[in-house]
Amino acid sequence: MSKIKIILVDDEKLVVDGLKIILETYEDIEVVNTALNGEEALKACREKEADIVLMDIRMPKCDGVMGTKLIKKEFPKVKILILTTFNDVLYIHEALKYGASGYILKDSDYDLIYEGIKACFKGNIVINPEVASKILSENGDYNKKNSIENIKKDYGLSEKEVNIIVEVANGLSNKEIGEKLFLTEGTIKNNISTILSKLSLRDRTQLTIFAFKNNLVT
């Protein structure tokens, strides 16, 4: 069985060691390297091939936001999953902007962290709904009151495309969206490419931010 290769990044060594022990109890997880900040995380990616970097957001010298930016620039295919707290909403927004695939609360149950890792590996966006609600309430840019009709008109989106955006923001894969909307996985993939082009966005993460920003999901 092929394993999901993980790099753990946290400035507290006890946290890294504890996470490593717990995650490696799962048969499909392998921790291939560890680091104490974002800069070291980049070096760790150069040393060991990884699928996902599970990274704390607040660290001295080089935090998770800068670490995300550095890693995604050099290793665009590596997915970044942020470990965060309720108080880090501004950091979260910045990390998502630089290409993070989502975030998990640091005090989450280990099974929830494991499920988040698996979802991230599949290409889904991992969003904690409670933190997302806080982002919406605290960040004025995210509180734009756009009706769905205005969004469709302003961006030239169809009803189907809006529905697809909502499901991407809800963390569903192309296959899952297809099953829910009674469309083929290939059709969903093609539609997402069209949507990204219409909105001038880079990827599913930016599409998720767009959905939250325009109140398509709450």
C-alpha cells in the first residue's frame, strides 16, 4: 500500500514528536521529515519528497504563511495543510491566498486530523466551518452582500457553475460533485476549468475563497 508522505512543521518539538507518533499509527501515513519553522520546512521538502506539509501557522523566524509561500513557489504540487487556532483568522486568509489547501484546528481529535490529511491528499479543500464563520464575521471584505443573481450576472456564471463552486467550497472532490449534481467527473473537471478562467483564479483554493467572500457558503 502506498503511503501519504507527510512533513510535520511546528516550533514545539514535543508537538512534532507527538504528532509523528500518532500519525504513524495509521497504516497509510508516513512522516518523512520534520521542521521547526517555514524556512526549515522548505529545506525539508528539498531533502525528502512529500505529498503534504502539515504546518503550524505561528512560528518564530518564518511562520506558516511565509512557509506556504516559499514551498508552493518551489514545489507547487506539494499540498499545505495548516494547523491553526480560532485566533489566527488573518493568518489563515493569507495562507490560503498563497496556496494552502486548508486548515485544521490544533486541538482537533487525531482522527479528524487524519481525515483532513486524506481529504487534502485527494485534492479537496479542508475548511473548518467554525473558523470559516469567524473569518466571515471578522473580515469586512468577506461580508460583501452579493445575491446569487448578481454574482451570475457580474461574472457570467450559469446556475450549474454556481452550484459547482458551492460544492468545491464544501470540500467535495470532482467525483463527489458529479454524483451530487448527476454529472460525469470529466464534465465537472471541464466546468471547473471554465469557472477558473471566468473568475481569473488559479485553483480550487482561490475558488473556495471566492465562495466564502461572496457568501455562496456560510
